[in-house]
Amino acid sequence: MRGGTFLEPEQEAAIRVAVAKDNPARSGKDDGQMDGAVFRTARSFEEMCRRQHVEVSESMRPLVVGLLASELLVNREALPEASRDNGLENFTALQGGIGPELVKEFGERFKDSRSYFGEVPHHAATPREYLQKMATRGKYEKKASCWTAEVRRHRRNGEEKPQTPSVK
């Protein structure tokens, strides 16, 4: 989600109250940090609702905040590489707690370089497509770099340039 939030001050105050009361993700030692993250996630969610002309009622807000807090915690545990960035909060507001699903689906492909998971929040609208693209790009770059080395070897030996490999 791009752009600023344009929530009324009363609405932001109500979100703060709901976070303070109904945050199931509170663990004790990092309550302040987690409360801030849950607040930013709930604010992003309510801004998304505002843009779609959907109102989050006072009676519904504590339930929404509790669900968002749980989903944020799930994403933080599944995607620790992304936890250092506020993008995870917008990602959670948009996609929910799909971090474990992404790790299950793409974990084997990125077992040597989990840094791609750290970039997922910056592609919040299409996380699966981003990871699929990175998995494909990685294969292409590996083949391309091998091909470049082969071309250099042929040039050194005065041989004809090899054919360009196809990417599968």
C-alpha cells in the first residue's frame, strides 16, 4: 500500500486503545515495540478500508486488532529477515499471515539465500509472483555467468564463440 494515511485523529486514538487492550501478541519484554508494530499494521488496515469506503466499527476494531496482531507475529516468526523493516506491517495488513505458506512453498529454492524473503514486504501485492520471479532469475543468472566464463575461455584459446544457452 502506497501513500500516507489520512485517518481522523479520533480513529487513530481508538486504534491505540484497541492495541493496548486487545493485543494477543504481547510477550512481556518487548510490549512497546510490538504495540507500535501492531498499531502501524492496524492503521494500514484501516487506511486500506477507508480507501475502499468500508468502516471498521468500534465493536469490530478489537477483533480486527487481535487478528492483525496474531498474523503479524506469525509473519515475524516465519520471515525474520523482513522483521527489521516496517514493510512487514503493510504486508501483513494486505496479505494476512501468509509468511509460513511462502516459506513452505519457496523455502527449498532459497535455502542458501533467505534474503529474498526479506524483500517480500516490498512486493506486498504480489509476494508469490515476486518469489517465483526471483527463483527463475537465479537460474538464469547462474546459467548466464557460466556461459560468460565459457565465452572467455574460448576467446583466450582463439576458438569460435559457443552458442548461447537456452534458459529452461
